[in-house]
Amino acid sequence: MGQGAATVLTQIAAQGLQIPLEKVKYCQPDTSKAPDSGPTVASRTTMIVGKIVLRGTEKLIMQLKEYVSRHFDVSLEDITYSRGTFFENGTPLADFFEIARRIEEERGPLEVIGDYVHPPELNWDDEKCQGDAYQGYAWGASVLEVEVDTDTWEVRPLRDTVVVDVGTAINPLLALGQVEGGSLQGLGYGYLEVIEMEGGRYRNNRLANYAIPTSVDCPDFFVELMEIPCSRGAFGAKGLGEMPLSGGGPAVASAIEHATGLFPTRLPVTGEILTSLEQEGDEKRS
């Protein structure tokens, strides 16, 4: 669906197995083959599914170690694995692909299943809505500079500085793109995207009359990825998907207030709302 999961989960598998990325094949999800794991919600794919993938690679390496122990008649405790090679007390024995081929020739493909394991220290009471709702939290801050035409009340975002805590950026380029795209979507929510209802139906139900930000509306983005690893995510990763959207609307409202002295109380902050706020201020002063 374009979240980047195919790339990130492949990277996690490759790093967990300590083999080249191009050697990992990602199979598209198929409900006829994969068990029901729920939807990709709550920005959980990289953190939760990534950890499951990593746990699966650990299981696979252990099975390969057991085979190496039997095949070379060496103690399992003396076998280590590093950078795609199995060692006995520091002496190379065989590489990952050699052992994998031997196993496949002898008994067919080797399969492991990674399971979700809920951290025992986390507890949630659904009736009282108390406890640990999530395994880890990501944080972000947005500082937006806008230009406001006080004659027409046209708003133009100029520069958006966004700092986000992603735990560990498995793929920094994808993470930057997610932050920029999500932030732009949040800006649209902040000052462009008006939703009108009539008779229980959306009046602006098509892009012809529903304004979304385009490249013309895009400010200069300055993104900083802060990495404060979370032990419950794959290699310390946290969820990132939805977070960049959250800061855009409040950042727009705060920037407009700073620029004009008008305090918006709802989003999106359109020219009509700013005109109304200006008129209210004139009436109070008179």
C-alpha cells in the first residue's frame, strides 16, 4: 500500500540474518497463505511487525546452528554466527547459504514463524482505560513560518522545521519522505481542507472542490530525525506513519496567531475565519 513496509521489513530481515539485502525476497501479503494479523494501524508495522520479523530471523539462525553442530560434529555452545558465516571458536566452518542449500537438499525448504510476544511488564485495563496503551511513544515538534496577506487573508507556509523521535530510522530516506509528506498533509488540514455537509452528504466530495495542498503550497522542509531507541521495536524502531500529520494543523494556527494577533479556535483556518475574527476584534474595540 505504499507505506514502505516492503522495503523496511526486507531490511530488517537482511540485517537480522546478516546477509545482503538483495538476497531477501519479500512476498506480497496473501490472505490465502498468511494468518490474520490484523490491519496495519496505529503506525505499528515497523515497530511491531519488524520485531516479529527480527525474532523470526533469530529462530532461523538457531536452527541453522543446530544443523551445523550435527553436520560438523561440534558443540552447539562453541558455534557463533557473524556476517553470514558460522564459526567454531573463531574458525570459519561454512556460510549461511551453504548451510541453507544443504538443508534444502536433504529435507526441503526450512521454515520458521515469528510470533508476537506481548511484553509481560505492560498491562492494560480495557474497562477502566488505564495502564500501558502502547509499547512505546514517538514524539515530534513542528515550527512553522507563514506569510499572511492581511488584505485577502491568504496564508502561505514558507518554512517548516520538523523534529521527530523515530527510535531508530531503519530507512532514513523513507523516514524523511514520510515526515515531509505527512507534515504537508497536516498543513492542508490546518488551512485548506474545508469539509461541508448537506443533507448528510459531503458537498465537496471530489478533488475539483476539495482543496488539498500541492507542490505549489509546499514550504521548505527542514527535518531532523532524532534517534532515541525503543527496546521493544526492531533495532530500536518506533512508529512513524501517522505522527507527522499531527503537528501541521496546530503549527498553522499558532503561526497565524503569531503573525496576525488573531487567535483561531478551529481548523482549517481559512480566509473567511480570519475575516470573522478580525471583525469580532473591531467590534470589541468599538
